[in-house]
Amino acid sequence: MKAAKIIITIDGYSSCGKSTLARQLAQELDYTYIDTGAMYRAITLYFLRNQTNWTATEEVEEALRNIELEFVVNTRSGNREIHLNGENVEFLIRDLVVAEKVSEVAAIREVRTFAVAQQRKMGEAKGVVMDGRDIGTTVFPQAELKIFMTADNAIRVERRFKELFAKNPNITIEEVKANLEMRDYIDSHREVSPLRKADDAVILDNSDITPEEQLQLALTWARECSGDQ
Ligand code: DC
């Protein structure tokens, strides 16, 4: 019997390795990986570039009408990269300047409505692995497999620092730590769709396991949930 395509959601705090797992899972299962954080980051980049006053609802609504987001496959890497109004911004959105504001922007109701509607459309046909903060709770509460990832704080800071340092050697570990703590706080305390574990999500703590071990664990769950055993 051919396994049914399912929806896999991966939520959790910043820098838990959600995107690494999501990308690998999608590759193994021949599913589409959707990085929803990239959408909030691209919206933030647009607001910063256009000096949108995001505390004013009308300005936000006007700006959103001018934003088109699309994931486009990079033919060299095979990765799906985010394009903002036709421009590939996958690299730019990882900058700390965007990271410092993205949680604020992602807390805006209109921004979430805009992004969630597109995410639901992208997952309509199933066969997707989507990572973010509210995917299992708000975007796809009916998803067949929901994973909630966690890892020790110090390990998360170290991982993010290595990633950012490779691009910007001026960055300090203190800056990275402060940014992670601030984002986790805002993401889990906001009014609209705060980060929380869905009641039926499985917890994956990857502090002491290798990426390969975590992939095998998630693949076992995915196969169970899709009836492929
Ligand atoms: O996963 P990330 O670090 O690229 O996410 C960037 C920010 O976007 C993060 O601080 C929280 C927000 N976000 C969100 O609120 N909901 C999502 N589904 C994904 C990300």
C-alpha cells in the first residue's frame, strides 16, 4: 500500500534546529519544506526598507498589499529560497538587523493573518513539512504529525552564534544570546498565536542527540502517522 501524504508541523523556540530537521525530513520523504520564519523575516525586511510604521494598522495593511512572497527553488542547491517581490532575500533576512525586529512584526495580527493564509494554501495538497511557532496550534491544528522541538539554552546560543559568526565575524555571543532570549519571550507571550506546544505534539529534545539520530526518530514517527510501516 502506498503511504498517504501527510502534513508534518515542527514548532519550537529559536535555534532548536527546526529548519535542519524539516529540510532533511522533506528530502527523505520527497515532501516540500516550508520555512514560515522566512516569511515573517521577509515582511520585516520590507517594513524596514520602506520605513513602515508597524504600530499603525493602516500602514501595515497598505504595506502588506504591496508584498508578494514566493518560495523559489535554487537550481544549484535545490533549496527553496524566499523571494520578496521577485528579489531573492534568503541571505539578507538572516541578518541580525532583521532578527532584532522580526518578533515585533510577527506579533502583529494583520501580519499573521496575511502569512497564515498563504501557509494554509501551501499545505493544502499535503506532503509538506512546515516549521515555525504556531504551525501545529494555528496553521494546521489537524496535522497528522506535530513535533515540538526543544534544546538547552546554552546549546541553542552556541549554534546560532556559529551560524551568524560565519557571515559576520564582528558579532558577539552576548548579542546572540540577548536576541534569542528576547525573541523567545516575545514569541511565547504575544496575544495572537503565541508559541506553545500543541496538546497532541510529540516533544523532541535534541540537546544530546545527533542530527542523524533526530532524523531517524522523526522518520519513524512520520512513517507511523502516514500508515507506511
Ligand atoms: O524561525 P525563525 O527564527 O526564522 O523565525 C523568525 C521569527 O518569526 C521568530 O522570532 C518568530 C516568528 N515566527 C512566528 O511568529 N511564527 C512562525 N510560524 C514562524 C516564525
